[in-house]
Amino acid sequence: MQNSAHNSLQGSLFFSEPSSSSLASAGAHEKAAALRDAIAAHDHRYYVLDAPIISDAEYDTLYRELQQLETQHPELIVPDSPTQRVGGKPLSEFPAVRHTVPMLSIRTETNTEASGARAFDTRIRRELGLTENDPPIAYLAELKFDGLAVNLRYENGVLVRGATRGDGETGEDVTQNIRTLRAIPLRLNTGDDQPPETIEIRGEVYMRRADFEKFNDHQRAAREKTFANPRNLAAGSLRQLDSTITAKRPLSFFAYGLGEVIGWKLPKTHGGVLDAIEHFGLPLDKHRQRVLGAEGLIAFHQNIAALKGDLPFDIDGVVYKVDSLALQQQLGFSTREPRWAVAHKYPAQEQFTTVQHIDVQVGRTGKLTPVAKLSPVFVGGVTVTNATLHNEDEAKRKDVRIGDTVIVRRAGDVIPEIVAVVIERRPENTHAFEMPRRCPVCDSTVTREEGEADVYCSGELFCPAQRKQALRHFAGRRAMDIEGFGSKIIEQLVDKAMVQSAADLYRLTQDDFINLDRMAEKSAANLCVALEKSKQTTLERFIFALGIRHVGEATARDLAHHFRSLDALMAADSNALIAVPEIGEVMANSIPSFFSEPRNRDVIAALRAAGVCWPDVVVAETISGQLTGLTFALTGTLPTMSRDEATHCIIDAGGKVTGTVSKKTSYVLAGEAPGSTLAKAQALKIPILDEAALLRMIEKPLRKR
């Protein structure tokens, strides 16, 4: 959007509607030229500088005005008009283009350690005849983009041709497609200077990761083909015979060098060349850096390695070039590559390998995840043998099968994943993957709720894969409140095979605890006391401690007060559960699923046999029933009451407490440091109470809202 800081740019970047008198004298030609200049300037700010100063609507107004003017006066249409970016008629094939100056490949240094940079510097110094006493060589270090190399030919400042690298000698004419990339100017910005008679600017067409993901998401939604990586999509987009398709693809561009140059005085350094290209209006990556000697190259390589995972685009290495053009000329070329440059690659981000097997792992929450077991392959700097398939739907969408050849990707610390299957290399008689219907760890039934992508094991209380998580939850302060049973104690008990389920906790003795690491006699005695104390609990705490999926504290309380006994709850079917206020269809299905698993029932029986018990649930009639029919949500820290005390206070007065805010919520009780609950309540215009207001409501009769 425009602001006061940009008012000085009004003349060059905005096109104001001229008065009738000035329009008559200016003429259509001048108006079209002004519109073209303004649109080109805004394209540069948006696509190159990433600093737009007008809205999309304002830009569209300028563009439509130019379109209308050119429609009325076709003779005003010029090759560098912004309206000519939309693509032309589909081609039957791409014409061949012979490069006047070959687009040579750059030698690749395969040693990914610091010695790769040192070896290049040593070779350059040797070929230049330098000794240890001579000063270090200045290099220009750049990123090596993972895209498609192209050559842009400008004549008298106007883009006349765009071509792919091809084999280096001959490429394909993709001018129509190149013209659709708004990051590439159709006319060079040379100011008042005469543009070069001919200048070829070379660079890389690529796609940002975010644009790639968004494009693939759209393809998936439309049930159309997705692409394995940004490079493949960028290359395929630029080689569309129908340029209107290319125009719809989110392609970007970085310049990095020159081809043929006629009628332009070259700077003395490669860095100067890049600065000049940037001044012409083409986008260049900002990470390029002039460094000195091998140590400068090594530092650049290491710095980029540390941040490459955070870059918005993919790179597969860095490039070192001798900065002095005179020294470049002195070093010259070998048959296929310049002697003054080298690509220093990072470990490959993608590799081909084969799927040996597909295992299903069970996580600490009971989630089942299919994992492809791969033939070992070195990718992203490590040897990869496993790749996640995420979930049942993703595994089916990718259709990964045992025996398939696949492309595996690993970037930074990201878990390796299969990005594509090479269908052409699939063996015969393969079978589509099917998620098991029983847990591979404990043989319990598995469940997948409607609308969810994930599959879960139903053996929450005893499944070894879930054991540590289940015990942490069971012993938690809001559940059984077993003081002293933190993660370290639980991990030791499980790792030493002393505990198989929550019921086993109550079989432990003081001697058992003393055998744990860093456990003194008094601490062991305290754990025994805490266990004994926890046996006396409430039904709602016990229900919550079981760790039934979707059942939180508020739901456990509702279940306890509705069914009044654990046996009644365990016998309830989905129809009985759906009758409980605040119980939806998802919970009405997950609760019976939990209790229908025989081994969950066995653990519950063992807990009761160990002495875990609770008093009968009595839903007493409140004396005044002041809060009957009202629903409260709590957030923040209250001045004198804990959350539990406030909850019981509301329930004793006939009210209900829920863990979420909805239109059905009557009031929100808020203390200090409230969470998002308060903001949501305010958005829904739900009344907010403090502790004092709640107490006043209980003391005095209150008419139901």
C-alpha cells in the first residue's frame, strides 16, 4: 500500500489520470509508455525487491488501463509491454538455439568437507604461479541453486530470447515461457545510459518451497498429478509448449553471470558484473560474498550449510569463482568447464533407493505410523535406512510398495521421507500397502475415527509402546496425584521391566525403589507413602487417569456424575453415552472402544484389587440451586481459590464446568493471566466473571439466563 514515505516516487511508480487538456496533448503513445514504465517498476519492487508500495487492486487498475489502451490502439503493442507476459499460442516444439558463448558446466568438488575449498584454492594458486608469500586470492562465493539454467538475450535493452542450457552448445528457445516470469524484466533498466547493443544474462529458474507446497496442495485437491520436488516442477513448467500454463506456475529467477556481450564495457570483477546485472533490474541472491583465500571459502561454505535449511528455496551447494576477470581470462577454460570456478556441493538431499519392507511403528500416544525400510542410501549427510509414510492415507496416496524404487529426501534435521515412486521401475506382483487392523505391538484392535487421518491402538493401559506415556498421565497431579512419580522414575521402572501397567505400581515395595538410580532410603519410603495415599481417590479422577482418548477432566467429571459408578460407565454403549451432556459422537465411540478391550478391563480389575477405590458418587441436591442450568468455563489464576476448588464450588451450586468455550457457555470465570479462552469468550460476547462475582452469585438466588 502507498504511504507518505513513498510520495516522492509518485511520478515514476504511479500513473495518475491526467486532465482532459493534458490528455489531449500527451497522446496515447505517451500514456502507454508511462503505464508500461509504472507497471515494470512495480513488478520490480514486488518480484525482485519484495517491497511493494501499492495494493494488488491498484496494480490491477494500471494493468487494465494499459490493456484497454492497447486494445484501442494495437499499434502501441511492443514486445516489452507487460501485457505480453500472459503467454502466446501453443507451440508444436521448441526451436533449437545455438549459444554464441557456450553455457559450460562447472567442475564439481565432491569432497563436502573443508578440504574441498582448500583443494580449489591450492589449484588456482598453482596455476597462477603464486607462492606462499603472495597475498590471498579474492573469490566471489555464491549459492548453487537447484533449478534450470537459462540464457536471457537482450538487444538494445529489450529481451528478445530466452533459451535453456541444453547440452551447453545448443538449447531450446523458451522465449514465450520466459516472458511470463515477472521477475525477469522485458526491458533492462539502464537509466539515462545507452543499453548494451547485446548482452546475455544467465541464471537459474527455480521455485520457492512455499510456492511448491501450495501448488502441490492445489493439485492434490483437484486429484491431479503432484511433483516430487521444486526443481522438477520448475523445469517442467518452463518446458511447457503452452506458455499459458507456464504463466500460471509460481516460477522465480536468480541471475548469476553473462554470456555474449557486445557494446558494453565490462567491470573489472565478477562481483562488479553481478552488481551491474542487479542495477539492470534482474534479481540476484543476497547471500553472495567476496572472500579471501581458502579460509574465506571454508567459512562461507560452513555458514551457508548452517542456514540452508532456513532458505526459502533449495540449493545443492555453493559456487566459488575467481573475482578478477583478468585472472579468469588468464586461467582460461578446459574442454568443458572454466578453470576459475568450482561448485562445492553439500550432501545430496535426494537419492534413489528401494523399499525392502514396510513396518508399522506404534508411538507413545498409540498412533500407528507406517515406515518404509530402505536399502541404505547416503542422503542429506547421513545414511538413511528408514523413511516415514506418515499415515494410512499418505501411504495409499503415494502407493509405496515393497520392492519399489523410490526417491528419498532429507533436508537438514527433517525426518527422511519418500517423495515419489518410480513407477516405471516397479517389479511385477507387488501389493498395495494395507494398515493392520490389530496393533503390531500388543495385538489390540486399532481404531480410526471418522474425519481423522491417524489410526490408534486401543490398548492404552497396557500396550508397551504407550507404557511410559500412560504411566506419566496416570500418576499426574490432576489424575491419581502420585507425588514424586516424575518422568525419570517412570522411565527407570519401565526400562528395568519392573512395571508393565499402572496396576503394577501398587505392587512395588521400598526395596524395589531403592534399587533405582540415585534413590535414597527416605525417598523410596516417600514413594511408597505416595502410592498408598493415591489409592483413595474419586471416580472422576480415576476415569481421567485411565487416559481414554478425548476424555479430559471436565468430561471425566460429567461421566462420573451421570453414571455414578465405574461399572455402569463400562457397560454403557454409544447410545447411552450420547445422552450425557457435552458428550459428542466422537467420544461416544471412543469410550466403549476403550472398555471393550479385554486387557484394559484386566488392568482396571487389577487396580481395584490393589485397593484403588473411591466413595460413591452422590449428586446432591443443592440447597439453593443458584447455578442450576448454567455452564462455566475457567481461565487464569484466581485470587483465593484453586481451579479445582472453583470447579467444585460451581458444581455444588448446581452448575456445570466445561473445558471449552462455545455459544452454550453461560459465563467465563477469569483470573490473572487468562489464556485464549478469554479472547474467545469476548468474541462470542459471553459474560466474564471474577472470583468475587462468582461468590456473590452463589450467595444470592440468580434467575437462569
